[in-house]
Amino acid sequence: MKNPIKICGHTKATMVIGYCLLVIGFTACTDTWNDHYESTGSGEGEAVLHEGTLWQAIKADPELSNFAQVIAGCGFDKTLNSSQVFTVFAPTNDKLPADQVQSIIAEYKDQVAKKVVEEDNIALKEFVYNHVSLYNHSVSRNASDTIVLMNGKFAYLDYESLDGNRLLTRNQLYSNGVLFKVSDQVNYLSNVFEYLRKDPDLDSLRSFLYNSHFYYREFQDQLSVPGSIVDGKTQYLDSVFITRNELFSYLGRLNSEDSTYIMVAPTNEVWKELIEEYEPYFNYPEGIDKRDSMVYTNSRLAIVRGTTFSRTFNSDETLQDSCTSESSYRDYNSRRALWGGMPFEYFQYRKPLEQPYGVMAQTDIVPCSNGEVRKATRWNIDKRMTFNQYIRVDVNNSRNVKELSKLADSHNNLVPTIDEVPHYVNIDNRFYNKLWNNVFIEYSPNVSTSNHKVLYYLRNVLSNVGYDIYMVIAPVLAVDSNAVADLRIPTKLRFTLQVPGQKDEVFKSPEDGKDIFITKVDSVYYMLLAEDYKFPVSTYGVEDEDKQIVLQMETRVTNTEQRNKVYTRTVYANCFLLVPHGTLQLVDALPDDPSVKFSHRGTPGVIFTPHGERGRWWYMQR
């Protein structure tokens, strides 16, 4: 996400127009700007044309002497004395006391000393720019309008008032704009992003979102106006910067006044508890590039993703039933392609307002100019609905296969001992839609006298989080509905886990404690390899293949067993599933209990039911 900022001429007098140039699409800073700022109304006979500039008028009015001090003290007097055209809404002295004047000026100077860029200078943004708008804006009895102030805030202007502040004078025209006197200061209301910076209860969240690694300004030479060349470097007459915050791609444009959001924001105490819980989930292998940065970023992204909600798609009526965060996909087909569809509707929440477990419950509401912040003193966003997702390793995806076992041929070249043959389940086959993506791989031996191995990458796993690990095996009947009994025989498998920096580990069946797993025939078999298994390191977001976790599958069938057709060395592999423990339980049929009502029938051909606290709604409703 980006917000263009235009800084004209490099002088303080012209830099202050910053944000507002969004309106005119980077128009060059020249005297021809007057062509863009024609008067929009006469004020029904009340418009009075005066000599001089806006600044001259403000400085000469004794009722506006305090306002004039602020304008001059913040370096904006030159701008209001220029040929650029503005509308100014000036509070009188009785509503702008002298002590506040000095406080605003001191704040401005302090920010300048800290080298805060002018569009972020609090004194300018929250006071000066909050009382000034580009263009001539006049009022009439039968018209009203929403105008944009120089800080990007919207204000409602009609004949009587500006955002509820009574107009004391109207339509006083000067050579470079219009002057109004208003009955009080124009209230500044922070947007969601700005508010996070101010509230001391949200310091931890602010520190992350405003981190300079994500939040920065970037000079745009192609949009800027070049001038002369000095010492081999171009000097720009008109410089354009874009303010970027890379985290907005996860959260939405929280600083946009054109959008409306709800954000669930953890207080410092909640943030601390979540960091202590989440950081161990991102324990990356030693020696990985930028390891500390990955731990910091991903553990905090795990908190904030799924916490913002566009009001465009989450109306008051919708929130009574469910809500969809900015981290989700609104289109069902997109969700299904990425996550397998129902019941894995990540970043969506049921009954968000319902006490005490709704994701927006247990929160204090703070109104903002573009929505609201809900300060959470209790965290109701379940990690199993956000970052702690199930992982599917599709064996037909070559990216997931590290290598096949090989032997030397007669020319001493290493060749695979098995062939990979993909099969697609026909729509008239009874196993259609009962295998993930309706595709599986037949690993058939081309060397009949030995067992075989396939090594798979397990990507994006979390550390220190319990997973139930399944291998999904397809039946021969999914290949050939008329397969004879001699072909429909099981195989014996062994699985070895290879973790960077750790000793290899052979899985033992949770059912009998043995390291040999025997497949079933004539049905899709979810073979449980490990229950509540916790990986010592994480591969979440890791690209380096040398740092990946690898699962080795090997057949363990003797030549006699193969000859006698007791077991086969052919394997029909669909995928591996790593399901967060305590989330789902596989069952063969719906329970008889009439009080249990399933909202979804799972994915695909298997019923997923809750196995844990409060009966997770997205699988079952009680």
C-alpha cells in the first residue's frame, strides 16, 4: 500500500502542502495552479472580495491574533501569503488560548528538531492542516458539501457550520482564497493507524506497525520534476515521495480516510502474553539467513493478521452472525484453492460480538475518523483460526518431493528405483471427491528386488506446536474400479523424520508403538503417523531447501511377501496432512446424538469434528 506525498520546491513554505497533492495528481508547483482553484460558490450575496492575501487578513484581525501566532510559529505564514489558493477556518482568540498557542509552537519546533517529516509533524497535521483546505470553498443556504482538509481528513461544510463548529463569518474572499471564522477549533479525530501511535496502552503494537523496516518514505524520481545538475547529481524542483507500510498488505490501509475499518488491538499486557506464547512457534534452525529478524517479524505478524475488518464487507447486520478479516479471501473459490475450502475458513469468525468468546468481545471501543479501534484486554482470536493452520503436502507437486531412491544401472548411472505415475480420479469413480484434489501418485517399482524411498519436504511447519500427522493413501480401486483381489493388497511403510541440526527420528505408530505402518485396502486410508508431534524447529517462510524438514517414506516389504502377494511395494500416495492437535478428529460417521448439528461436512469425503475446547464452531455447532 502506498500514499503519494508531494513536496514542491524543497522550501518549508511549499513543503507543507504534502498530503493534499493527492487531490491534483502531482500537478507541478507553478503559478498556473490558480487555474485549478476557481471559486465554487457566491454565498448568496455574502461573498466579499478583499484586497491582500489570507495571511495579511489573519495577521491584521485582532480576533485572530492567537491563530496568527500559530501560523507564523509553524512556518505556514509564507504559504498563506503565496499565490496558492486555500480556504482557512480560523478559531477566534477566546477558543484558542495563549498557553495552547505556545504548546503548539513548541510541539512543532520539537518535531523539527527530531527531523520528523512535515507531513507527520503533529502540530502541522493536527492543528494547522486541520483548519485549512485546498481550493476556494464558499457556502450558500441551499448547498452543503464534504471537503478535504490539508491533512486528508473529511469535514462536512454547510451554510451554518463546519463539522458542527458554527461559522461566525462566511465567504470572505482574498487574492489567494477564502477565510471563515469559526466558533471553536476544528476537532481532530485520528484515523485507526494514527490512534495506535498515541495510546500508551498500545505501545507494543505501535512499535511493530511503525517499525522503520516496514514503514518508510521512498523517493520517486520518475514522478519528480528534475532541475539543474550539480556535481553530477540531479537537483529536483518538485520532489515526490511515497510513504509505504508493508504491513498494510496484511491489515488493509489503516491510514486511509476513504476506507472504514474495525481493528482489534491487543493492549500491552495482552501483547506481552502473546509474544511469550508465539515466539517459540518460530524457532528457526541455527545458521538460517536473518534468523532473528524472521522470529521477530513472524511472531508479531501472527498476532496482527486477522485483526482488521473492512466495514464495506462487515456491516452491523453481518457482524451479528460472522465477520471476515482483511487477511482472508472473500471469494469461496479462492479460499478453497488455498486452504481446501470448508471447514478451513481461516481469518473468519463466528459470532464476533457474542460475549465472552467473540473476537470483538471484551474490548473497549475507541472511535476514529475511519472506523474504530477495539482495545482488547482479553484475546479471543484463536491461533487455529489464523496462522496455526493445517498443512497439506501434495505429493503430485514436484516442489514437495526432494528425491527418489536410486541405484546404479549397467552404465553406472544413478536412476530411480521407482516410477512416478500420476492418476486422476474419474468423475464416475466412487472415490471421486474423496481424495484431495482428485489426484494421487502411483509409486511403482522398476527394480523388483529392493525396497524404495521417497523424501518429501515439510514446508511452513511451526515449532513447539502439536500436529497430528497423517498420510492419505488411495485405494487401487481409485485407479481401476474393476481391479481384481490380487492387485488390491496392502503395503508396509516406515517413516523417518530428518530435522536440520537434529538426529533422524523414526516414527512409531500411535496405535501399536511399532515403526511399521500397514496400509488398508479398498478405502481412502488416513494413516496416523504421529499424534501431537512437536517439531523442534520451524520452517515457516523458509526458502533455503537445506534448512527444510524432510520426511522419508520407504517400503519395508520382503521379497517373499511380494512374491506371495501378501504385500506390495507399490504405493498410491495422495498427500500428507499436518493438522494442529486439539482441532480436529476424524470419524467414520455422524454421531447419533441429535443435539450435535454439523455446519459443514468437511473436506473431502471425511467428516472433521471438533476435538477440544468450546467445540470449534467452524466444524460443528452445538
